[in-house]
Amino acid sequence: MNAFRPLWIALRAAVLATAVFWVALFLVDKIGWQAPLGLTEQLLFFVIFFIGVLMTK
């Protein structure tokens, strides 16, 4: 069962990152902020991805 541990960790991280992305996107849409050139979703994804990379060991 230890062979599946990295897969399980990756799955949990992906689910958590997806949830954070959708909540952040919902909040950004509610406040009405838009990134230039319509790149709101891409910018938000990059920020969340970059923070996730910084959190790794």
C-alpha cells in the first residue's frame, strides 16, 4: 500500500488546489475585479500554482 502513497498525496493536493481556485474565482467574480485582457482565470491559476510550489519542501 505504500506504493500508492505518492499518488494519494498528489490527488489530495489536486483536490485542495481545485477547491481553492474555485473559491478564489468566486470571490474575485463577486467583487467584480478583472485582470487586463481577460486573463483573470489564468492569473489566478498562476498565483495559486506558484504559492503551491513555494509550499513544497
